[in-house]
Amino acid sequence: MTDTIPSPRSWPLIGNALEINAEFPMTSLSNLAKRYGEIFKLTVGGRERVFICTRDLCNEVMDEKRFEKAVTGALHYIREAVHDGLFTALPGEHNWGVAHRALMPAFGPLPIHGMFDEMYDIASQLVLKWERFGPQHDIKVTDDFTRLTLDSIALCAMGTRFNSFYTEELHPFVNAMVAVLIGAGGRARRPPLPSYFFRAEDQKFNENVELMLKVATDLVKQRRENPVDKKDLLNAMLYNKDPKTGENLTEECIAYNMITFLIAGHETTSGLLSFVFYELLKNPEAYRKAQEEVDRVVGDETVTYQHLSKLEYLNAILRETLRLYPPAPAFTVRPKKDEIIGGKYHVTKETPLFCFLMAIHKDPAVYGEDAEVFRPERMMDEPFGQLPPNAWKPFGNGARACIGRPFAWQEALLALAMLLSNFEFTMSDPSYQISIQSTLTIKPHDFYMRAKPRHPDI
Ligand code: HEM
């Protein structure tokens, strides 16, 4: 005997679409997780999806012998743009293996260390901008962190400057990318109607994909015409061979992965930094401890690579923020064959299982009764190391886990240390109540803060 997976009432044609607030879907899904507990099911866009909400079930479906990555929902439509690029490749796809093996070395400790100076360069531009705008300026937090992370990945990985801090508008690539991410999410929720109903939307989607492809192919062309002797990601894509097959990445694959890195490499880290500042400003005691650590470790010096490993509390802040606000709030697997999960729920081979991190990361069985509370102390090395397997999965799972994790970590830690070292922050509107905006990733909606220089005379 198996148990039925609970689900709200479904309506003809629209299924459970009314359960999901299109602007704030994560809030709707979090509420459903609270209502149903460990697992629930929704029918959206004519397809059934199962949501996994506890650590125990997550732990089971992380077994790569029984389950594999599913490219479904919004990701399925993003695949129309970047095909078999690393993020959207189907399990077992040949070009994924080639790119994965050829590019892994570019994310090793040495190459990432080698990117420190360029990350520092871009973070300094952010510091300069906020100093110039002065303490009364309301900073649109997510926009400036998007400038930081986009310019960092473009410079460190591709040797190109987007110069986003010197323009009011974000780079056209970012606008196209946001439109593609929103478009992909929208398409995943569409009712099953003939495609001519959505012709105008689809045309815009395709134009934005074209724009992104053009940015990517231009960057490749520039580098081919002006080769540089650098161990960056673009050179790795152009010249590294897959150690298993001896193959290089094809031209198309380079363009798809270039877009993949530009997308995956900035939205997520920008969201992480935005939530970090939101939580620090809501939690004065955590802010005080973070400030104290930066002042003790860095003092009056400029932040160096050597300082980073000593910033233990800041490290815990990043982990705790990723727990409460995983920038990629869910990832999807599917069973390799029909399965019973949790000892009682039957799931077929076709069923996408959404590992809903915003619920899994708040499982009281792991994190206790204060699971909803921001408490970086629980993420210091010692308690963090004791967490049960698969209780904290912001970077995904197994072979398909995030390749850019070391890059993101160094970038976020460096930016946080530099900003705390240079400014005293306050919330623009102390009564601000967070709401979570989402495309493929999440960000705090309409969040503004102010930055007062701590050393105005320097
Ligand atoms: C994959 C999260 C930063 C590149 C993933 C996945 C997650 C994730 C959850 C797995 C997705 C899935 O299974 O469908 C994050 C978070 C980041 C971050 C939370 C920052 C805080 C980055 C950066 C880069 C990057 C900086 C590039 C420099 C990628 C790529 C994949 C990936 C290429 C696909 C890997 C594969 O399947 O082979 N990331 N990511 N990410 N991420 Fe990240």
C-alpha cells in the first residue's frame, strides 16, 4: 500500500496555477510546504510536479544511483537558449562530460586565487561608487550587487569589462537575461494552449536569446583575435582538452557555456550578498560580531587573500544566509525508474521531484525550533561539520553540483569584508518588510540601504 501525495484541488486546464502568486511564487510554495509538510504535488502548465520539503526525503533523492538531474520547468525553456551547456545539459549528454572535465581545473584553488586581484578591482569600484554617492543616498541593493557580480565574472572569467558601475542602465545582456529568465518561468506555467496564443512573447524571448548569443560570440571572437596568456575560463574553454576523450569544446558549446557562466555566475551571488545585508541590518548583534571580526582581522589594511581564511564569522554568515535564502531556491531530480520514496510515496520515472530548499533548509528535525531564525553561530565550522548529510544543499548535488562554488565564495567573502571595512550601513526604511522576488533565482524585493563611510578622511 502506498500513500497519496497530498495536493490542493486542481482545476481543468489551469491545474493548480491559482495556488502560485506569479510575482512571489516562493512565498506561495513556502506556504504550501507549511500546509502539507514533507511532500506535496502540484499540476502546473499541464504537468505534475512533486515538491520535496524535508531533509530525510531530500537525503533519499540525492542518491545518484537512483535519481538524476531533471531539466524541467523554467530550466527546460532556458535550454532553448543554451542547449547542452553545463547547467541545462541532460544526464549523460556527451558535451556535458567534455565541458565538465575540461573546465573543472579552471575552478581549482590556484586559478581562483589567481582571480583575487580582479575581484578586488571590481569590488573597489563598488566602494568608490558608494563613497561618492554619500551617506544620504538610497542604494538599490540588488542592482549594485548585480553590477558587482556581473562585472566580476565577465572580467575574471573572460577578461572583459562590462563597466556596469559607470552606466545608469544595467548592461543590455543583463536586461536580456532577466527577460529570458522571466520568460522561461512564464512559459513553464503556461496553460496547455496552442503556441500562436503566445506568439509575441515567444518572439521577444527569441530576440533576447539572440542578443545574449551575440554578446557571447563577440567575446569569443575578441579573444581569438587578441589571445592573452592567462589561466581564465575563456582560455580554458578555448584550449583545454577533455582528459578522457582528448576533445576540445566545440564553437557552439563555448558560446552556450559562456552564456551559462554569465547567467549562473552572477545572479546567484548577487542575491546572496543582498540577503546578507538584509539579515545583518535586521540583526544588530550579528552585524556587531561581523564588524568586530573584520576590524580585528583586517584592521586598517586593505583586504588581502590571506585575510579571507581568517574571517570565520563572515564565512558562517554566508552559510546561514544560503540556508535561509538559497539563491537557487530549488533544483530538480527524477527517478531513473519508478520508485517508492519515504517508504510510502510512489513516484514514476517521469515525475520531476523539486528539492525545495526553502523548506528543506528549515527542517526543524535538523535545525530545531528556531529554524526560521538567522543565527550564524549554528554555521560556524564545528556545528556545520556535524550537520546530517544533505541538510544544506544551496549548491546542488553530486556530479551536477555547482562548478562555480569556489568562485562565488571568494567573491562574496571579499565583497562583504571590503564593504564592512569601509562603511557603516543602515536600512533606508527601518520598517521595510522583506518579500522575495524570483526568476530562476531569488532576491529581496525593493530593498534599499544607506552607506556611511567609516573613514571619510582617508
Ligand atoms: C549549478 C547554485 C554560483 C556556475 C548550480 C546548481 C546550484 C547552484 C543549486 C545546481 C542546479 C541544478 O541541479 O539544476 C549556485 C549558488 C551560487 C552559484 C547558490 C552562488 C552563491 C555560481 C558561479 C558560477 C556558477 C559563480 C560560475 C562561475 C554553475 C554551473 C552549474 C551550476 C555552470 C551547472 C553545473 C553542472 O551541471 O555541471 N549552481 N551557484 N554558479 N552553477 Fe552555480
